[in-house]
Amino acid sequence: MSSDVLRYELAGTTAVLTLHRPEQRNALDDALRDALAAAIRRTRDDPQVRAVVLTGAGGHFCGGGDVKTLQAMGDDPDLALATRARMQALHGWFGELVDLEKPVVAAVDGAAFGAGLSLALAADHVIVSPRAKLCAAFGRIGLVPDAAAMYLLPRQVDLARAKDLVFTGRVVEAQEAVAIGLAHRMADDVRDAAIATAVAFSQLPPAATGMAKAIMNRSFESSREQVQAQEALAQAACRTSEAHRAALARALQR
């Protein structure tokens, strides 16, 4: 399923999605957006895929939205409507990525700007290289954060830090990104580190991991009682699974 703009590879049971527009810092043009949407659905529907790694080619993760596309849209007499439709299409597959019931690890090398930062934040775990640079760059061109950035960023770094990053549009270097929780750790070879992390995350039964992720993703909008109710339903499903019975038998043998 690899294309000119997105490489899809399997490393065991981990799907590695590599954004491949290196000369444009892997900016999200329409072709790359469509390729990502298809790849995310492929990983969702393939039972052999247990985890996903997102990365970029050419020394960058993703430079954000494609400015040439934005410039071309400027001639549309219905620009507001066209922009809203474009955002709805983006948010459709982006939501599928956030809600993917499989572990997702972002390997961030070089720039993760604007929507590229959002793409990294959609992952469950972010690993940065020493030369990574992360930036909520939307305001630099007079736009508000999108691709769920205003939802994900405050949950990642807290509300006050999120406002700082959005209001200033400043670049966050790798060490600071780890220090403030924008990334989880730093590694020299982010791709290999991300694959190793994805493998570690995918050792437990997929159904249990998927349900736990789905519940935790909504825990900030849920009451304790709602989360407990979801836990009870998920636990009931897990208790009847063959994976649980096999794991329980192994535990008893030990």
C-alpha cells in the first residue's frame, strides 16, 4: 500500500507509516492526507497489526499543512465553506487515528510543526531525536490550532503551557519537550526506539489494550462513575476471552 508520499511497512506485527515528502519536510498536502487516511484504516482493520509507528523521511517528522495548498485555496470564492469542508475531512481520519484501539508511537526527528505537532500528539507515546523541534506554529500564519491540537495539547502539557506554546508560536527543542511532557523520551535512533516501544506495548492481549485505551482517551470528559461503568463492561468482556484464560493458566503454573 506504499505510495509516493507515504511508505507502509511491516516490522513484525508493527505497521510503520513513513511520511515521504522529504523535500517539503513531509508537509500534509491532499495526497498525503488521503494516503494517511487509507493507511490508518488499513492498520485498524488488519488483525495482524498490533501496533503502529508514525515517522517521517528526510530528517523531519512533518512540517504541518502544505502552504502551497493554502495559497491555491485563496482564490476560492467560497473559501470559508471550502476550509470548513477540508477541516471536516481532516478531522475524520485524524479522529480515527486518535481512537485507534492499538498502541501508536510517534518517532519525531527534525520538525514537527503545526498539524505535524498534532500528528505527533495523536500518538500514545512520543519519542524525539536530539535535533527534534516541535512548534504550535499555526499563529505564525494567522490561524488557530487545528487537527485536534486544542484538545490534545492541553491534555499533554497542561492548559497554561499549551497557551504559552500557542500564543508565542515558539520552537520547543527536544530536551525541553521531554521536560514539559510534550514528548516522553529522547533517543538517537528514533525509528528503532519507536519500533521497540511499539513491540513492548503490543505484548498484552490486543482487546484488553484497545479497550483500556478507548476508556482512558475519554476519561477527562467522564465522571468517575462513568469510567467505572466502562471498566465493568470492558472487564466482563475480557474475562470471557480466550486470551485471559490462557494468561491466567500461565500465571497459575508460575
